[in-house]
Amino acid sequence: MVGGPVVRERKTPEETTRVRVAVVGAGFSGLSVAHALREAGERDFVVLERAGRVGGVWRENVYPGVACDVPSHLYSLSFAPNPDWARSFSEGEEIQRYLEWVARTRGLLSWIRFGEELLYAGWNDAEERWEIETTTGELAANVLVLCAGPLTEPIYPSVKGLESFRGATLHTSRWNREHDFTGQRVAVVGTGASAVQVVPELQRVAKKLTVFQRTPGWVVARPDRRVSGSERSVLRRFPALTKLYRAKQFLVRDGLNYRMIRRNPLVRRLFQKASRDLLEEQIKDLELRRKLTPNYEIGCKRVLISSDFYPALASENVELVASAVREIREGSLVAADGTEHPADAIVFATGFDTTSPTVYKRVRGREGLTLDQAWSGEPRFHRATAISGFPNLFNVCGPGTGSGHGSMVFKAESQTAYITDALRLMRKQNISTVEVSREAQDRYMRRVGEDLDRTVWARGGCDSWYLDTAGRPSLMWPRTMWGFRRMLSRFDRENYILRYAPAHSKGSPDGDKPQTVPAGVAPTGGEEAHR
């Protein structure tokens, strides 16, 4: 169901389950929010998870070779450090086990409703609540927190004849572990972050591997290593060292990544030289090397981290087609350059719909528009977390949070702190609704937009999934991860329209009606709204 409520007999208000906070999704973001709510003493909340276990993107992505591009100790929740990471860059299966361990050991499972997918959420302004329909029933929540993330809905290319292909078709995020590629002719469409991981694995078993590349990427070596048992033993014995590892990884990646996206000439040249050196070292064929050489600035697209992608492409059983797919036939793919390539199976490594995932089509705000309709492909928000026209709604790890190669877990925890501060204020002062003002949102978008226009994402000469339909990198955050955390260190009530519950405005001319206070205006009998 997309864009509206499921048609079913509605329950009466007395029959509808009511909670203070409803969280959607039980990946890193959802677990971060759930833990913070519980630590703050909140007990009246639920986490809606459509699958049968936690994990999010790491539960869904199980293709061979799946792993994280961020160091293990940085790509973990601060309240659940793990001294036992097996590798410096964790594999997907280990990350999934970690998330299940977090949910279990931190006592979060009792708040998660597994197998319950959000189908529709609409804001009822009169009742000041979100009316929610799921696959198992209905509930009402005062506050809705979206933790579905941008990497949930796979994109399949619109190619003529796809339905006529008689072999197996898979997307890296919808993998079929039962399919055996041994001895098959396999076509991989795409050469992005998932492709550089799955291609070496397929190359080892396929009879022939044909890789279709529209645009080459900048590739740097993956500094991965196995963590020894003795090293893990030391980390278990001295927990402070785990925090030290994390701090070091944070400082190095935050500093270098920020300078790269700001198009710092020295840092950019260093990265580009490292990538060219790797290409020349691992690809001896000059024609193949030419096909793999990018013609845009490093960082414009996601930098690919792999030490075995180039060697796989250089193997005798692999052919790189530097062209998009124009047509798919019963047993072959036709490239845009006119060449035809037989295939028994197709693997789409074509990424995700980051600007309009399904959940945005199912959440309808105060003005009757869904998030997808309100944005129309050009997301607008305040501090990457709140959206004007959507009271009591917070969006975690959505548009405005990307950083290329920073840790999204760090971003999720930063947003979590902002949300819990808002909830604390609402409870303390009996505030029933908070909604960022349109003026504050516009100011934020202008300020961040000016920053984004100066980044490599906007001026690096490429087309990437970082860009919205207007061609601007609105999905990204243009400054440091530390700057993101500082921005969200407190709930900026001065930028919000606050509505107080009747108990707070007792004795007002409106009797028991809620009192609405514009951003920056003092409520009757209360504190100044900007204090």
C-alpha cells in the first residue's frame, strides 16, 4: 500500500492501541533510539519492524563478500562497544550478529514488534497524534520516529526486455542464497559499492563473468586485516583501549573525508594518486586500465574500497563492458554500444532508491501531503531530522545525513540525542506538539545549500546517488561528523512552533483548548519559547 491508508474497518478510539512514541525500523538507528528512550525512563513506546529480526540493511544484504567500508570500532553503537570484532572492517554477517547481540543484551527485544510493517501513518491535528496502520492492526502515537533508512528499496534499471529473460535475476539486496553460480555465465550490472564486493566472489565460481559499467569509480585499497585473538583479549581486559581505537578512527576519517569533500587540493591529489597507483599496479592491460580511469574528481561519487576488485576484472574469465545495458533478451544482454553478451544469470548491483523509498509514500502530514509528495524529489528538512508540515515527526539517517565515508552510526546517535532532548522538553513542559517552522527550515536549507554547492559532490563533474532530482546533493551533510553532532547537541526550541496541552495553559481564554505558540514567541504563563 503506497500513498494512503489500507481500506479496512477502523477500530474505535477505545480499541486502538496508544503509545507515546512509535519507532519504525530496528536497524542501527532504531536500536539507538529505542535504547535512548529506555535510558531516559520512557516505557510507552514500540518499535515496528517488518522483518522477523533486527538488522536493517545488514539483515537484507547477504550477498557474497558483503562487508562494511567503515572501521569496525567506529561502525558500532557507543553504548555497546565490541572488543571482539574479528576483522578491522567487519563482514556483513558479523555486523548482523552484533546487532542481534545489542538488542538481546540491552533488553530491547520486548519493545520490538516483529513482522509488523508500517502501511500508513497520518497526522490527526485535532487529536494531536499519528494514526498508524500496520500489517497487524492499528495504533496511535503522539510522536513518530522514522528509522527505516535510505538503503531499503532496491533500484532495478528500466531496461527493455527484462521480463523476457529466462535465467535467474537477483539484486544484491535481495539475494538468493540457494542459487549456485558455479559454471554459469553471469552478468553483473553496475560497478558501485556492492559490485566491488560481489564481483570477486562471483569471478571465482563463474564460467564467464560480464560486468557492465556505465561510469568507472575511484578505487582505493582496503586496509582490512584479521584481528588476532591476543589483541581482542587485550581489548576485553582494557575497555578504554576500544574507545581509543574508535576515537583514532573517528579523527582520521573525519578530518580526511571533510577535506576531500571540500575539494582540498592536497588531500584530493593524495587520494587520487593512491587510486591511480593501485590501478596501475593491479591492471596491466592498457585498454582495460583506460576503461577503469574516472574522468571526475575523487569523492564526487562514493569512493570504492577494495583490494581484489581490479584483480578480479583482470582475470581471464571476466569481461568489462564499458557501457550501460540497452536491452535484455531471453538469454543475453545487449549493451548500449550494440554488443551482445550471453548470460545464464543477471546480478543487479544497482543500489537503492534514496530519495523516495516506500516509507515516504506512506507518511501523511498536517497538510494532507505524504513526505514523498511534499518533497517531490527535492528533500527539505531542518537539521536533517525534522520536517515542516509534519508535527511530532523525526527522520533518522534520511536525507541530509550522508557523508560519503563517515559512520552513519555516529550520525544516528547524534540525531537520537536531539530527539530525546525534544521528548524530554515536551514531557517537562507539557508540550503536546512540536513542528519546525517553515522559516527556520528555509534558513537551514539555504545555509546548508550554500555549503553543499561548494563541495565535490556538486562540482566534481559526476552524476551520483547523492543528488536529488534537481541535481543538488541534498542527501549529504557538507561538514564534519563532529559538526553534525554539535548541531544536534540540543533541541533548538526557538525554531519550532510549540503547542501546549490544556494543563499548561489553564485559565486561558480558550479554556481547555491547546495553546499554539509560534517559534520564538513566549507562551501565556510559560517560559519564552526561545529560551
